[in-house]
Amino acid sequence: MTRQTDFLIIGGGAAGTTAAGVIRTLNPNAKITILSGENYRLYSRVLLPNYIRGEITREQLFLKNPMWYRENQIELVGNSKAAKLIPDQKKVELANGETFLYKKLLIATGASPIRLNVPGADLENISYMWTIGDADTIIEAAKTAKRGVIIGGGFIGLEFAHSFKEKGIETVILEGAPYYWGTRLDEKSSRVLRNLLEANGIKVVAGDQVQEFEGRTLKRVVGTVKTKSGKKYEADLVGIGIGIRNDLEWLNDSGMKIDGGIVTNEYLETSIPDVYAAGDCVSFYDLIIQVPHIVGTWGNATTQGAVVAKTMCDVRTAFEAVSAYTINFFGSSCSFIGMTEEDFVDEIVVRGSVEDSKITRIFVKKYNSQTRIVGATVINNPAEVSPLTTAVKNRVDIASHKDRLSDLSFDLKQLIG
Amino acid sequence: MWKITVDRDLCIGAASCVALAMKTFALDGENKAILLDGEGDPPEMVKLAAESCPTKAIILVDEETGEQEYP
């Protein structure tokens, strides 16, 4: 069957749904259709850990009620996976054989967790904490689980650790890098987090990887994690957080420019006319940092959705924002702001120490005559998140302050006047 | 228009509200959203900012009727 719409949005998450709402405010009569890979209204992935820990109900996960879609006349088509884009015909084919013709297309398909490809990875009670279905699985398994293994340091790994601890599950974290969260943090920041985890009874094993999962005798349920170094850990429940990836293979024959994500300019316009992209699946030109940038945060997705909607309605609007994400766990906090790739910057200034249990790393880069902050990692210094974010956003020249940045008595608010 | 409140226990500092309505919301020393003085953003942006919060920490109450409009 072929259906026609004015604004076709692939992806029913934060970016796609926000865009749909803004398009409706700008264009009262257009036909708007959202194709969602899942069969749910917009829900908050950010709240999945709270749901798992029993702090909120399942219904509280949802950010939109059915009325919102009806009142705004936004058609939500669930269980829809895009299979092919044919730009010449302005047509999208779905995996189930249906086709949609669009006038303007937004691709907001988000990302999905990287799957661990080892023997036994398809056993039950091995979860990724990505969808409501994943959360339901974890809640059910945690009712009887006594021992848990978490694969990977990172935001998802920390959420698993927090949840397992709340459920009284004895937990081991396996980190493939030489030290905890070694892919994104320095050794000192890593040590602060590791100390926190260990103080909460969680064992951290770094520099070892999963060889295979073994099931329980006569059952398809995970029972043991075997590592490459030959160690064995019993596990009734396994949580995996080893990164995210974009599923953009369906665009392979479309001519779309892709480089890690769908390549767009600062207006979130792709290389194909009348096709736009927003959220985790995008490598957008970052006006502040002046390079292509892939960001996977909730704030980035919603803001890009709001901005791209304007451009799609012919109010061409550039996206300009600093991404930041914070996780709170065991009374501590860890934030990432802006660009935190070590290779990208000229210098990283460190504030604080392992002994203080507080470390901020400030990523500094020279732009012609300016010295600017482009990003930061902030552990247990919540007051520094806002001034650092503002300094990145306002492109503050910090040359006159740089020598004092590492001094904890220097208030970072002075950077922004 | 609206009486806006932020539930600090719910706020996690995701900052989508700040990105969408920066004249209305800011982050404080605990990395939580606070309200700024004045009415700098158009109402539709304030509504959008509230709706963008992943933890539904922003509450909008109609000042005339007293009815909660969001969430």
C-alpha cells in the first residue's frame, strides 16, 4: 500500500516527536506522520533506570498521552522499520512492504546499543537497558537474581550498577579498557568513580573482556560469564553498556552522505533536498566547535527536533547548542559537556584530585587568536557544569584565566563575567 | 499565563529546558534548573521547554484557572 503525507518523520523518539509538535504549531493543516520502530508513544529513556528501581510507574515513563497525538493530528505508525529511501520519487519503503510518499522527510532514527557478539549472547536475562521491553526484562529477572555482571564502564553501566545495588544484587563490572571507563575518562577521573563504586560494594575488574556466556543447565538463561583471561563469574542477570551505533544501512543506496552519522550542515539539512536529520543519528556541523559532531543526549535530540522543524517549515534556523549530560548515582554526579575528545584539543586542564573525590577536566583549544573551552568532564562538581557550559556556548576567550583554571580556589563563574 | 515550578527532586540537569528557553530557565550550583526573573521567552517556547524535560520536572499551572496544564 502507498500512503501520502506532507511531513514524514522516521523515528518516534525525542527528536522526531518534538519536531512533529513544532511543525504542527507552524503549519496547522499539513499532514504529519511519524513512523516509529517501537510500538509506543514517546517515552523517556532517561527514566528507564527510575522505572527499573521502582521509583516511578510504567505509565509515568510516557511523555505524551494518546490525546496529544489526536489533538495535534499527528499520525503515529508503530512497528515501522524504514528499509529504503528513494529520493527521486520522494518515497520511503518500509520493511513490511508499505510505502510512504513525502513532501519533506525527517530522519530521526536515533541510535541503538552495540550488541556483544560472543557465544551465548542470545541467552535470556542479558539486557541492554534501551527500551521499555528491556526494562521489563530486567525488572522480572531482578526479582530472583542474586548475582549480576555488568559489561562496560559508562553511563549505561553506571545506571545498571545503581539499579543492581538497589535490588540487592551482588555485582561485578567488567571493563575491557585498562581502567574503568577508560574509553572516555583519564585515569584519575576513573579512579574517583571506581572508588565510589567499590565503596558501594560493587567490584570493578578492568582490562578483561567477555569470552562467552554460559547458560544454566537445561535452560536458556544466563548462568556464567567467562572472560578472555579465563576467569568465571556467576550471573543471574547481565547488563551490557558498551556504546551505541547508528543503524543507517537502509540508506546505503540512497546517495545520502554518511560519516559516522547522517551528515548535515548547521541547519540539519542532509545532502539530499527536502530530507533533514536530527538527534543521535546525525553528524551535524557544530557552529560552536566548528567541526562535524555526533551527540547522543536527550537535550540535543529535543533541541534539534525543535530547530529542524522550523527549517522544514521554511523558517530556516541554524542549530547552535552545547550538549551536556549528567548522571547522578550513589549521591555523586558525573557530567560530560560539549566536545571531550582528547585528540581534538590542544590542552586538558585538570581541577581537583582523587583525594578530593572531585575532578573536572577542561578541554581547551586554540582558534586563531582565541583560546577557548570546547568541553569538559565534571565529576562531583555540579556547580561547575553551568559556567563551563556557558563558557563553551559563548566562545569565551579564556587566555587571561588559563593559568588559574587548575586552581580550585578560582571560581569558574569568573570565566563568564 | 503560567505559574512555572521546577521539581528539584526530579530535575537531573539534562538542560533541554535551558536550550529551548534560555531566558526562562538556567542551571544553578547543584546543576538543577531554576527560574529566571522576567518573561523573556514566548509562551510556546516555555511550553515546549516543559514538554522537553525527560523527567517531567517542569510544572505549568494556568494562573487564571489554577489548573495544571503540564504534565
